[in-house]
Amino acid sequence: MIDMMKIHEHARALYHARGAKAQAEAAQKARQLEETGAKAEADIWRAIQRSISEMRGAHQA
């Protein structure tokens, strides 16, 4: 099970460290993991990507 609090914390840290590049980096990491068959880990990175997307939307509003 994915701990959404940890997902959000990781997404926030990545967004603050990498800015606008964070969402693309999370997507790339998810794709790499999917290609190696690591579906559970890829799902976590997809959740991180969605969380970053939500943060970016909040900052743009």
C-alpha cells in the first residue's frame, strides 16, 4: 500500500529541488521502472508525478 503522506513529502522535496523538471523526472523514473518490470515501484513514482502535478497547478492558480 502506498503511504500518501510519504508520496506527498517526496514529491514536495523533489519539486523544491528540481522545480519545473521534477514532474518529467518522476515520469521518466516511472517509465524506467515499468520497463524493468518493477510495477509497484513505478506506481509509486506515478503517484509522485501526480502529486507534483497537483502542486504545480496550485502554484499556477
